Amino acid sequence: MGDFGLSAAALAAAVSCFWYARSRATRFRPAWLLFAVSSLMAAGGNFVWGWYEVVRRQPVPSPSPADFCFLLFAPPAIVGLLVLAKRPVTRAGWVCLGLDAWLIGGSLLTLSWSLALAQTAHGATDSVAHAALSLAYPLLDIALVSMVLALHFRRSSANRSAVNTAIAALALTVLCDALFTSPLVRDGYSSGQLLDAGWFAGSLLLAYAPWAGDRKESAGEQGKEPRRVRARPAVHHIGRPIAGSLGALTPYLAAAVCTLGILHTVIDGGRVDRVVIFTACTVVLALVVRQGIMLMDNISLTQELAHKENHFRSLVQGSSDVIMIAAPNGVLRYVSPAAAGVYGIEADELIGSRLASLIHPDDLGGVMHEIRRFLAAPEEETTTRIECRFRAGAGRAAGGRWLNVESTVKRHHGGLILNSRDVTERVRLQAQLRHNAEHDPLTDLPNRALFTERVRQALGGRRSTDPGTAVLFIDLDGFKAVNDTVGHQAGDELLVHAARRLQDSVRSGDTAARLGGDEFAALILGDGGRDHATRQYRVHEIADRLRIALSHPYRVSGTEVRVAASIGVAFADPGITPGDLMRNADLAMYRAKAGGKNRVELYVPQMQAEVVRRAELTGRLRAALEDGEFTLLHQPVVELGSGRLTAVAAQARWRSAQGTLFTPAEFLRVSQRGRSRDTAGRSAELGRWLLEKAVEQAAERHRAGQTAPVLVRLPARRLLDRTMPMGTVEALLTRHRLPSGGLLLELSESDPQTPLDELELRLAALRRLGVRIALDAFGGGYAAINALRRLPVDVLKIDRELVDGVVDSVRLYKITAGLLRIAADLGLQSVADGVDRPEQVVALRAMGCTHGQGSAFSGPLDEHRLRRALARGDYPVPRAGGLREAVLAGGPLPVRIPEGREALPRRAVGSAAAYPGESWESGPETVSEAVSGPPIRSNSETPVPPT
């Protein structure tokens, strides 16, 4: 391949190393630059050599520029090898590196001098420069070989492939140089021989060297697989001990080579040259110095190792964790002294015992499974954690109890190292926290979360097809009264007693729970029976037993109190969810409370349908308020004596988007009986709308000359509601300019808990503005009588239930007559609500009732029909002709009415109503009583139109 081919190969190596050094910012960059310089010198030498031999066709002179280039090849390469080598961290390391290089170089020099170099040096007859040049080549090669051998076992772990390739390239080059220095090869050498192939291959290897590691690293990064590969420790750990041993033996092998060279010279009978003796002495001296340095280093390492061993022994013996080493067969080989404090067993007693004998039998299977899995796992998984119960002997954990122990497990020569700690207190605390999270803190019964989970287990386990499983919801009736009268502390004590009774009354496999407040629940598991009636009877019997047990008197805070229990029962149908089952039981419980309390109610699907209908109606009511679907109607209030229309009662109607007109009975039941704050808010919003709309339309009618006052029904609590701004009624009167006497407020829903003092002040302020007050549903209870006694009332409105039975029941007749007599004695006007039949008009007028409202006169009217009725001014009133008898339920009660009674003169609409007297004739079979109607006045003696 010729000298120019060798020059091109060396130049390629120089360009490759230089380009790599320019394009890669690594810490080995100086080494590749030095290798580029070294290869450039080799390329120059080969080019000069080829120039003489090929171009000029003459022998290469000695010395020549080629020799200068070849001699400069070795120094940059030697320095580059030093850069690639693993750098010593101490001065002693640098000294040992130099000594190792001299040991190898001196040994090779001794051997080479004995074999060939001495003859070259003594036989040189030319100039001194020629002799020096002849010796310089082998000496530089020896120095390069020494560095290659010395640094071979010190090469850096980083970019190992590139370093190995560079060392191989330089070793091949040095080998070819050594062969070239041999007289046998050099005398017969010519370009293109096999020796050139070695130099060419060395240059190509050096050109490839920097890119070898780079390509492998890139391939490794791109070819990484996410899966885990089983490690092969036998292959992984073999090379390092052998390499370390050869690295340590290299200086001694070099000294042995030196000795063999001297012995060879002596045995052959030759004279030992002074150079050999001097070199051998320096080699021996370097070996002695190196041994001294190694001895001192070993002493230092031994002391450091002893110090670390004592340190780690102190850590192990002083650690509160128990450290155990188990052999592959499970026998404990080492146990730290901490075992005496943790397990109550001395460490010596545990050594030699089997690890399995210390683990709780219930945990042994899981522990062995985890250990087998860990030992079979790849070595990338270095640790695993095991938590189990360990046997505790006499000592701090006396009594032979079991301790909860958490262990960190590692591999150790086929066995295991266990670092264990006592976590019994932590496990106990976790169990306590779990118990607290799942149980009621007052009664210690399962709470809603745990109860729901057990219902889910009952529905999803082997009992999922058992139709006998049932849920009971229990509410204590009258518990709030206990809190209000005896106190909350006593209420809590009652709940504890009730929970204990509930727990004692259910079966062992059932679950009793407290859901919150005074609500409890019970899960009754089925017995596998398929008969529907039998399982209903069984569960109903259990529920009734619970009701009776909870209804017995309680002794709390020295006082005997009583509460009742309303219980709802729901059965688990196939496919039902825990939430639906508990909802059904809740609906049945509320049905039991609505049905009179202290009873058991079974769930039926109609309950859910009613709830859905109520929710739908509530949603539609909310939308109606927002969309303005409500309209205002008025029902006339008629004077019973004359038929005059004296007032109008405002009533709201809901005209839905479908065109249906809902009465108050349809939607007020939802708006007023809802249990949510949102529903209560909608009811208040509806009341505000009704009041404002009624005042606005009444003011418009007043301006049109129709001065009949408007009656607006308003709950008494609404006047005191703090969400309703004070002065709302006053603001409406001022805004719409409604004259005094044009508004009459009808107080409905008299609640015994309404503060009458505040209500009295509020009503007095309204009456000063000309607003009149009517008491609705008079005769419906004690609250109405109490309100009549305290409040400034102008009009009494007789309860509809009394009006309905006034002609059918003697008892109701007498009650109504008595109430009307009370109104007359107090100077109040009276209005009968729900007057739907003519005979009711006759009877009420005969008893002294002044006004009536009902379909006997007119139903609710829209604004157009109302104005026509107001323009007409009166309605026909039923009259009793001659002496006749009104037959009442419970016996005949003859009532004699004068025949041909004159009609009373009519007055203008809107004037004060005075009911004229009416005489009643008495006979032997008649009620000898004349009921006259005195003029009706309000508390302030001001005539007020009725409502």
C-alpha cells in the first residue's frame, strides 16, 4: 500500500481526532487533540519517506526530516494516554504511576539492551547522531509501551470503548515499530510489505477510536427498552477482580522480566553491561519505593477500615431497629443487640433459630410469598417491605404477645438482611383512627359512611339475591323537646341510651348505626326465605320491637323523659343500589312521621312517585316565579244582609305554560310545606308578589272610583321575617298611593311560637296608617283565641271547616254561633269563608254573621269581571220565605222566620256595613231567641269594610 497510503491513513486519523475534539465538549478533548498531533507527525514522516523512495527514487538519508517526524510521534501519544487514564487523586498515586511506568520501561529496556540495543550502540561506526537516532526509536517505543501497559489497568470508566480502541491502535503501531527496529526486518524492508499493513491498521483504528464510544452511547440511548431484563451476576462480576489482580501484578512481572534478561546474559556467558546493571538497580529501587508507598497506603487503609468497622458496629448495636441476617435456608446468622429491647429475647437466643418460627402463623404465608417474589425479581429491585407480627418473649413485651413489625428486606449472599422496627403503636393508632372515622363519637355506633359500606356489601356479596334484606330508618319523635326542656347534655345522654337499646335489640349479624342528630338506622340481613309475606312480617316484627324498646321512658339528668320512634322500612329488591335503598327507607320514615308518629311504615313505590311529583311541581313553581306565569284573581266579599259587595279577597293563580290554571291548593302545599330553604324562599317571594300586585291593582281601582278595599292573606310570621325589609307594606302604600282603609291584611297560620309582643307592635304601626287587620281561620285552635286576646284585630274570619258543617251539625252550629257572639260582643265584623250553599247563607245570617265569601255569591274573578261586579255593586241573597224548619244533623231544630220579610235598603258599595236586626218568632216548638245584629265597630269604633 506504500508510504503515501500510510501517510493518508495517518492523516485521516489526525483529521478524525481533531474533528471529534472540535465537535464534542468532553473532558477527553485534549487527549484527542494530542492524538491528532501524533498522527499528523506520522503522516508527515511517511510522506517524506515516500517522497524520497517513490518520487525521487533515492534512499532516505539518515538522519532526515522523516526521522524528526517519527520521533515526535511518541511524546504526544504518551501525554494523550495520561489524559485518558484515570487520574490519581493523591501525590502518592502520581508517584506510583511514574514508578509503575519506569518499572515496565526499565524492564523492557534491560531486556532490549541485552538482546539487541547493546550491539547497536557498540557496533555503530557512524556518527554520534546516527547512533542516537538508532537508539531513540526503540527507547521511545519502550516508553510508549510502558505507558500503554501501565495505563491499561488505569483507564477511565467513561467512554471505555474509545479508550480501549485508542490503546489497541497505539499498541499495534508500537509493535510494528519494534519489529522494524530489528536488523533482520529493517535490512530487508521495502514499501508495500506486510509490516505496512500493521501501521495502516493502527492509523485506521485511531481514526475510528473517538467515534466508537460515541456511536455506542447513542445506540444505547436510542435502543433502550422499557422492559426489565433479568440480570446475570456471574458475567457482571468476573472481569473486575481479574483486571485488578493483573494491574497490581504488572510491576512485579516487569521486575521479573528484568531479572530474566540479566540471567539470560549471565547464563550465555556474556558480560553484563553497565547500562543493564544501572537500569536493573533503578528498577529494583523503584520497586522498593513502590512497595514502601503501598505498605504505608495499606496501613492507612487498614486503619480507616477499622475505624469504619467500629463506626458501623456502633451504629448497628446502638440502633433501635433490629438488624438480622438470614441464611438462604432461613436460619438467622446474626441478630443485633436491639432484639432484647424490641422482642424481649436476647440476640444470642435468636441466632440459629428459623425466621419462620418468629412470624405469626396467619402472616407466614404472605411473608413467604413476598420473599420468594423478591428473590426472583431483577436486581434493580434492591429492597422490599414486609409488615407482619413477630413473637415477643419475656422483657419489655412480656406475656408472649405478638408485635406488629415492619421490615426492610435486602439481598445478602443468597440470603436476606432484615432491618426491623416495632410499629405496634402505629398500627394501634391507625386502627383507632379508622374506627373513629367509621363510628359515631357519641354513641360509638357505625356512622353513615360505614353503614353505607355495609349496605353495599350486603347488596353485592353472597346475599345480593336475598330478598329479605331490609334497611330501617329510625327518627326519635319529641327529641327536640327534650333538648329544649332538659338541655343538650341530657339530650346527648338520651341518644347514648337509645343507641344501647337499639344495639341490644338487633340480631348479632345485623348492623345498627347513627346517621346524625336523632336519626338512627338498622340493616337487617335476610334469612334466605322467599315468601314475601313472611319476610315482611318478620322485619315488621323486628321494627316494632325496636319502636317499643326506644319508646320506653329514659332516666337522664335525674329526670324521666319519653320519646317515641317513627320507623321506615325498605326491602332490597333485585338490582337496587345502596343509595336507592336508603332513600326508600328515609321516605317511609317521613311517611310514618306524617301519619301520626310512633309507628312503622313500609315503603311502597307510590312514595317515590309523590316525591318526584312534588319535586317536579317545586321546579315548575320556581320557573313560574321567574317567568311571570302567576296571575291575580279577586273573590268578592258580600254583606249577608243586603248582598252588597263590600270588599275583594286577592288570590294568586298559576297559569302554567301548558295552559293549566292551578289553584292555591295545588301549589301552596308545595311552597309552604317544603323542607328546604329554597322552597321557603320561593314561598316568601310569592307572598311579596301577591301583596305588591294586590296593592297596585287596588290603587288603580280606587283612582277609577271603585273603592272596595282589598284583602291580602299574609302569614303572621312574614310580618316579622327579618329577610323581609321593614316598611315594605308602608312603601307599597306610598308608592301606589293607596288611600287609608284600602288594604286589609289577613293574618294566617297563627303559630303559638310567634312572639305576640313583636307582632302587636308591628300591627299597631300598620293600623296607624289605615291598614285594617283580620284574623284568619278563627276557631281553628288555641292560637287564634290567644291572638284575639292580644292583637288589635278589626275583623274575624270564621274557619272554613266550621262553615262547611254549620247546617249539618248541631255541635258546629252552636260553636259557630258562640264565636259570632264573641265577635259581636267585641265590636268586630265577621266574615264566613267558604260559603258555597244557600242554606249556609241563611243559617249564618240568622246567627249574626255580617259577611260571607264563597261560590254561593261568586268565584274568583279576573280584573275585567271584577270591575263589572264592582259596577253592579251587589249579589242576590237567599231569603227564607214564611215559617219553615231547618233540619240539622243530630235532631230537628225548628227555626221560624217571619213571612214576607222586607228586604233591607241597599247602600253604596264600599260604605261601612251595618247588619240590621232581625226578629225571630218563638213558639212552643221553636227556639225562643231573637238574634239582633247590632252595628259592628272596630276596636277604634271606625267602620271597616269586611274581608
